[in-house]
Amino acid sequence: MQKKNIQPSIITFIVALFPITLWIVSQPLVISSVAEVLNTLGKLCAIAGFSLFGWNIFLSTRLKIFEKLYGGLPNLYKWHHITGSWAFMLLLIHPTLITLRYSTISLAQGYEFLKPSTNLPQLAGEATLGIMYIAVLVSIYISIKHEWFVKLQIIIGLVFFLGAYHGFYIAGSDINQSIPLMIYGTVWVILALGVIGYRSIFHKSFRKRWDYNVQSARKENDLLKLSLSSDSGIQTYIPGQFVFISIKNANLPKQYHPFSLTSIESEKNLQLGIKQLGDYTNALSNVHEGDSVSVEGPYGEFGKDMEKYSHQIWIAGGIGITPFISMAKTLTNQHVDLYYSFRSEAQAYFIDVLKTIASTKTNFHLHLINSEKQTQFSAGSISQKVIDSGVAVWICGPPPMMKAIKKDFIHAGVDSNQIITEEFSLS
Ligand SMILES: Cc1cc2nc3c(=O)[nH]c(=O)nc-3n(C[C@H](O)[C@H](O)[C@H](O)COP(=O)(O)OP(=O)(O)OC[C@H]3O[C@@H](n4cnc5c(N)ncnc54)[C@H](O)[C@@H]3O)c2cc1C
């Protein structure tokens, strides 16, 4: 059985609790009145939130070490999101508790604290929260393009320095009065500056990118099959991994987008199957043979544990079939049942490849579900089999489908550690 990766939770706790420990050892704890308790808790929330905010910026470097610690890039993105949310919540609780503290003296004082201030450090704190609040609301409630989402992340990163200025210079700041906290805060500011420098200036030289060319671009309905060639490209990759690609073509924006590899290491070219569904993927219709492609990767751990399980169930929905193509190609002795659900014949991607593999590998069983004609795949029918034989389940497809199937399996008693998922989203 797969071991649950608890490292990300432990790291998050340590990052939040470490400055609190520094705070506690560096000054006497004053909690003799409700106002003091509220004040203390408010400050602790700010310190823990600041620390998580700094860590959140640090995670955005996507350093290889973080990928290892967090169990792959998609998980790293997920924890980047979780750490950011926790930082935001703690930083929001901070002024709430301080307002309550002043309100224990009088409501007028509570109101006075909440009012926009002319004091610069105070104003910086208010601006930090205001901007974070707007950014979070926008990213939750407004469907923005990925490029704008990335810009929003940069703005949030810059807001960190406003928050730090507030923390260092606000009247009665504990950071100023405790040397360990002062050092800790300064280290975060330097690291954050380093990260911004790293991302904006040195990023290209730190992250290995490979030069490829489009050898062929074939359209099959709304699927674009790309084959990329290179004399000195990526040397090693495992089934189920993905790469970021950016194609140099006057009709395409300079963006990197992630796509799973449908090829395997022993094949000469990198192969991708791209569903054309948005601005960038639709613009890929302009791609020509010979166009230069910058490839970054490989990333991901979806197929990492394939060798570990003698019996496996794979569930794919729509374009979520792509990582399974490379996994199926490398399948050796494991017994696999692939349930592939698609909307129509036209959207049944890579069917020929799958049928060929099924005809040559007797241990690979293909179950096709055309939801135009049949009822959608449901976990119910195979849950018992999963529980009885301890098989592992891999799922890749549209997020709502993945969520529903995973929930059904867990509801039926399947251990969540037996379910391995890949989301086609990194935000
Ligand atoms: C690990 C992984 C593997 C993937 N494998 C495949 C695959 O094999 N085949 C396939 O067709 N699609 C795959 N995708 C999805 C593909 O990356 C998106 O469909 C594509 O980037 C959408 O871009 P768009 O501008 O056409 O669409 P939009 O409508 O602009 O975006 C649709 C969604 O795609 C995501 N997205 C958009 N731009 C980016 C970006 N630059 N980086 C990260 N995410 C972005 C966002 O979540 C967005 O909501 C994969 C995604 C991930 C994360």
C-alpha cells in the first residue's frame, strides 16, 4: 500500500510554529486579562502568518528539492495554495483579534483601530490585507486566465514586503524587541528578495530547458498530436510524466503550458496529445513542422508506483487518457483494467493505440464507456474488488469526475492511499 506523504503537513506546521516558539522564549507571556490574551493571540497569528507567507514565496521557486519533499510538482502547487490560504487566514485573524482587544476597552477604540490610518506602518498593514483580500476574492470568484493568475501571484508576492515593513516598524512591534525574531524576519525578507531576483533574472539559467523542433503536428478532431524531435533532448523520463512546452511561432503567445507525454523513453521523439479547448491550445493549430520548441521537464510522479502493484485499476476521463498511454506502453506483468470514459466517438482519444496494446498484452484489459450511449463510469461496481484484492486505483480526468469517483471509492471503504490521481490543473 502507498504510504501517505505527511512531510508537507509537518513542514507547514514547523514553519508556522517555529517563530511562535522564538516569540515565547524571548519574552514573558502576558495573559492576565482578556485584552492581553486577544493581543497575544493576534500577534502570534501575525507572526505565524508572516512565516507561512515567506515560505509560500519560497515554494514558488519550484526548486527540485521542494518537488521531492512535496511528492511531485502538482502536489507542490497544491501545497503552495494551502500554505498561501493559511497565511492569508492567519493574517486576517490578526487585525480581527487586535480590534476585539481594543473593543474590550471601548467600541470607539475598536473603531479607531479599524479606521484607515495616517501612520505609515499601520497603513502598510492595512494595504497588505486589503490587496491580499482582493487578490483572493478575484482568484476564487472570477474565472481569470492563467497568465493573469500568474500576475496576481506576483502582486501577492510583492505585498509580502509591505507586510514585513508593517511588522518591523509598527509601534510596539515584537519583532523589533526580540533579537531572534528580528533575525528570523530579516532572513525571510532576504530570502523573498532572493526569490524575486531568482525568478525574474536568473530563472532561465537555473531551470534546464531543452531545444526541440516540431517534427509533425497532426489534427484528429479536437485533438492535436505533436511529435517533437531533438538531437540532444531529455534523456530520461518515466511513464505518466509531463513537460512544459513553449512553441516559437509568431501566432503563439510566449507561454509555457503543461502536457503529459504519451511517448516512452525508448521512442525517439517526445509525443503529446493536446485537446484544443482554450486560447493557447486552439492557437496551436498554427504550429508548423520545423517550429522551435522549448521543453522544460520532465515532471510528475503519477506513474512512479506502477511497478509496485501486481493488480491495478486505471480510470480515465476524456483527455485524462494521455498519461495512461505511456503507462500502457511500458506495462510488463501487472494486471491492469483501464476504464476509459469519453463523451462521443469523436472524443475517444488514442483508441487505436489502446486497442493495439490490448491485443498484444493479455494482462491489459480495456473497458470503453461512451457516455453518449452508456451510463457514466461509477466506482460502485468495482469498489468491492478494490477492497478485497488491495489493488491500487489511478484516476485522471476532468476535476469534477475525479472528485466524484474518489469520493465514491472512499465512501465504499477504499483506503485513500490506494488512490493515485493526476489533476490537469496547477492552480
Ligand atoms: C500535469 C498536467 C498535465 C496535463 N496534460 C495534458 C495533456 O496531456 N493533454 C491536454 O490536452 N491537456 C493537458 N493538461 C491541461 C493543459 O495544460 C491545459 O488544458 C492548457 O494549458 C490550457 O490552456 P488554454 O490557454 O488553451 O486554455 P485556458 O482556457 O486558458 O485554460 C484552461 C485551464 O488550463 C490551466 N492552464 C492554462 N494555462 C496554463 C499554464 N500556462 N500552465 C498551467 N496550467 C494552465 C488552467 O487551470 C486553466 O483554468 C495538463 C495539465 C497539467 C497540469
